[in-house]
Amino acid sequence: MLWTRTLIPTMKESPEGAEIPSHVLMLRAGLVNQVMAGAYTYLPLGLRSLKKAERIVREEMDAAGAVELSMPSMSSRSLWEQTGRVAAFGDVLIQLTLNRAGRKVNVVLGPTHEEIITDLVSRQINSYRQMPITLYQIGPKFRNEERPRFGVLRTSEFLMKDAYSFNASVESLGESYDAMYKAYCKIFTRCCLPFLPVEAESGPIGGDASHEFMIPAENGEDSVLHCAACGYAANQEKADVGSRDCTPPTDVAQKPLTKIPTPGAHTIEQVSAFLKCKPQKLIKTLIYVADGQPIAVLVRGDHDANEGKIRRARKASKLELASPEIIEKVTGAPVGFAGPVGMKEKIPVLADRDVERMVNAITGANENEAHLVNVNPSRDFTPDVYADLRNAVDGDPCPRCSERLALRHSIEVGHVFKLGTKYTEALNAKFLDADEQLRPIIMGCYGIGMNRIIAGLVETSHDADGIIWPMSLAPYEVVLTLVKVPDEASMKAAMELHEQLTAAGVEVLLDDRECRAGVKFKDADLIGIPLRVVIGDRGLKEGKFELKWRWTKDAEKIDVAGAAEKIADWVRAERQSGERFRSRQTEG
RNA sequence: CGGGGCGUGGCGCAGUCUGGCUAGCGCGUCUGGUUUGGGACCAGAAGGUCGCAGGUUCGAAUCCUGUCGCCCCGACCA
């Protein structure tokens, strides 16, 4: 491809508003163009990379035995009502009303495709002999995000690979799940992404086992806890806190319980500021409603309660924070002054393990504008149960090996989970088993955010000059930098090399713009093509081209004769292995 | 939805507080010339309803009201 024949609008300055590296560089390198908040055009360069990611995903899905199909973005709302997801998605679900011959037709734009594929399968699969089967597609998804942000990392329309497995048994589901898990590892490895599979909650989508594939990155929206010692990794919602000493220290004297007025202080920040103490001196008392029953949950002031853990501790299926009315009824005080003392007589009290060893703590007094100081567990209150009820934080003990967990921000690029029968039961997808019993089909589902592969790569692989693509995702594999366009010998050599490389199956971009060499070098670095060949009169006099990898500092010279074969060989090798790219990463 | 910021040629910005010449600057684009290995120089040119609407005023990019859009933080979230 000739540079002057395609569209690569590079920019020296980054557009106002772009802040994180992937967003800035994708705009500056002319990969994408913003249409509105959360919607982007993929320009030729960006689209080429996206298509390459798609190809890798297809190859690995096919190799793992999955079969591709394609489902529409539009579907009837009634299908989504059957699974309760019109309500579950809320405003995130994009709904349209169409006029058809005077009738109103309610349509949703698919945020994911469980309903549609399960509806299909309910008609087409009815015997255990037709399973296991895994079906996938790569297509657009629509989600009216509350706040699209970070360039293409969070958008209202995005490209997703979604796969769904249908199994006759839980064991079979496990095998399908493992196959997808392994395929994901191969995909992200081929994309040269530094990924980390982490244990995850399955979230509102339901199910009982799930892993997220994360790319550790400063600007990631998700938090994971990772143990460098044993490899344990889980997202913050899921991560367990390992065992630690929870017995109260014996060398600190317990002071007498005292009630003090705290006018206007009803948040942890306000109370700690008012009493000039750290939040970890406070016990946060949260009133939840678990399956209709109000309960009190105690965590240290600087910790966050974890609803999944609370739900499990109570074996509750539904859990939500109590309304101000219920809180007032239960505690006898407005929101902000709840405390555990005397609470046990009224409602169940659950406390996080870290609360047990607190001494002379501060809590609400269950009375307007008042707190208790020098509250001591056991002496002043005893919860019904101590359990792990909070989000893990940086430095917590690992649940496996007790070393310290490290908190890392990350970008979620993939998610695999075992769904079970949530959708198949709702949509009546049953099959006849070998023992002639009618059973619901067991499902798994597996997603990859295609745009996040691209953004995640840019986010983790760039330098001051621009993007650094691995060969496997680069929009072009080789850029030919023609130093002097008017020089006939140079142009002839460039065209010949371009032709030879193209014939050898190498993706080449020839920079034939009539501008100074410096501009071309800067742009080549910005768009990040892995291999650059400089064609100039200086080198040609010696019968040489100059060759440089994007991530190395120095160029090497190669003979014009036989250059195409050599370059093609290197490109092919690097395309497969990514070895050179990775060695640069470890160098920092 | 709460808090903050912004909207002026394709891109980045100044001008707005304190209303007043023909709305500027840098980059980019076009023409001509000199250049030519890490974002050249000279000369000239094109390109703007100052987000939109209404109002105040002799006069509005600037003041007032409304509205649309964009970005950041938070809340929320496969």
C-alpha cells in the first residue's frame, strides 16, 4: 500500500480531552476518530489491526472446536422479558420502537446474545447426541453506558467475540470451559498482551464459576489482587482475604465506653475529621436487607463491605442496602449513626474478621448526632458471626499462601463463565438425555472485547514516540521509508521491494509522500510499524537498505540483493513467535 | 445522576473577567522557489454563522437566559 493512496491522518498534537496513552495514541496515529461520546470510526489503520485480532480469535476458536455463526443486533424485546433482563440491564439496554404498518414493534439492540442463541438452541438442539457444541460470533454489541470513557476502552457500541457452549452435563461444561480458557490464553499470547487470568464473580449474569482475563495497566478500570509468590489472582469483588491474627492485642487497655455528641457528622470522613482520628479507628455499621430480613454488617472504617461475601455468609439470594426508612426504624436514628451496641437483640449482626481485634473503637450510638467511643468487641457487643465480609485491599494476606497480595489496576479483555441453566430454563431449552429424561441444557459463555485487545495493547506497549505494535497485530508489518521521493533510483528500488514483499505475503506500507525524511521517521514511529526499511540514496550507493525494528535503537544495513527474502523470513518468524517484541518488553 | 472543566478554520490554543478597528497565533492544507537522513526556510493563498437559540446594547466571541455537545472525578456497571 502506498501511503498517499490510503488515509492515515496523523497528528502532532493530541486532541483536547484525550488523556490516557491508548486514547491519545490511537487518535494521533490515525487509528480511530470520535463520532460522539462512546462511538468511534475505525480508520483504515485501526481497522487493519482490529481485523488482525479478529483473525487470531477466529483461528483459535476454530482450533478449539467452536463453530462460527452470526446473530443480528436487533431482536424482539419480549425475548428479553422472558429472562428478566430488560429489568436487569435497565437503562444500559438500548430499546427502540419501530413503526411497522401502523403497529409498534419493540426492539432491543443486543448488549450480549444469550437470549438469542438460547432461543435458537431451544429449537434446534433436543438430544444429548447433539452436544457438546460451542457456537461463537464476532459482532457489535450495544450498551448505553452511564459514562463512556477512556477512548475505545468503554464505548456504547463495541465489537465482541461471544461464544456459548451447550452441554448435557456439568462435567462436559467443565471440558468446554477449559477448552475456551486455554484458547483465550493462546489468543492473548499471540496478541503479545501481558494478560493475567483472575478468579471473578459471575455478576448479574449468574452462574457459579468464572475467570476474567486482565491486562495489568495503570489506567485500567478494574482492580485485581495478585500474589506474586503463589500466583493467586482474583478481582477485587471475588478475592478472599487470607487468614491473619484476629485476636485483640492484650497490651492495650480497654477504656470505658463513652457516648459523645457528634453534630452533623454522619459519614466515616466526617466523623474521623470531627474526632481527629483515622478511619480505621471506626467501625462502619451497614444495614442491609437480606431476603427481606434486615441485618447489620460491621467492617472497619477504611474497608469496603463486599456484597457477594455478605450474601454468601447469610446464604441469601437477594441483598440490598436498607432504605433510610428501614435504617431509622431498625436503629432508631437517621442514616449515619448506626452502631453494633445493643443491635443484636433486634437484628442479626455480622462482623468482618478485622473488627474482632479492634480496641477502643468508634461507632454510631443508634441515636441522632451521637457516637460511642472506646467500643470494644466482646465487652460491648458480640456479633452473631465473624466472617470475611470486605473487599480485599493491597497488602492483605493471600488466601492460598499468606504472602502479601498486591492490588493492580487492569483492563478486562475477556471473561469466561459457567452459566448453568439460567437461560435455558427461562427459555425452555431442554434436551432428552441417554436415560430418556428431559433436562435443561447446561450453558457456558465466553466473551472477548475485541476493541480492548487493540486499546490494551497500545496502553501497554508504547514509548515517547508512539505505538509499538507486535507483528501479530500491526496494521502493516513493514514500512518502507523512502527518503527522497524525487530520486528515481530510490523510487525504483522502493517499488521493487514493495512488490517483492507483497508477493511474499508481507503487509507493506510504502511512505511515498513528498516530504522530508524526518517527518516520515516520526510518523513511522508514531504508527508503530514493527519493521522499518529506509531506502535512501546514501545507502543505495553502497547497495544497502537500512533496517530497524521499532523497539530497538540502532539500525542495521542489509544488501539490496536478497533483501526481500530476508525481510519476509524475519517477518514470518516474528509473526508467529513475537519473540523479538517480547525481548524488548523485558528490557523495559 | 452529583461535582468540576470546556466549546473560537482540519488539529492545538489566545482573545471573554473590563463589550468597540478588518477575530488573532502555532501546526496542517494549496501555489511558487530554495532545500532534503529525525517534525526545513522564504514569499503568497485558501479556509471561521466564535456550538446553537433568544435577549440586553448604537455595537456581543465577550454580558444575561435557555439549550445542545464534549471531557474529567464520583456514583453505577458485562
